Amino acid sequence: MKSSHLAVTAAVAALCAGILVLFTDIELSVVRWFNCGPFSTLSEDQSEVCKRQL
């Protein structure tokens, strides 16, 4: 494999990893907002996940 192919492969892998991390962070924020937000029940508000958010 040429060094240029290796560099392109590494760049694509880094880009895919960055996109995965970005969407995982966004997904966790959305899930936490739904679970601990204005429509949550009292037991959900007092859960360990919502306490850690503060």
C-alpha cells in the first residue's frame, strides 16, 4: 500500500471517528433532556442520571 493511500485511509478513519463522537454527544444530550427535562416524572428527576447532570 502506498503511503498516500495510508494517509487517506487514516484521514477517513479519523473523520468517521469524529462524526461518531459528535453524534454520540448530541444523542446523549437529547436523551438526557427528554429524561430529565420539563416532561419528566418526579422519579425520573430524582434518578442518578439526572442528578449527575447538575
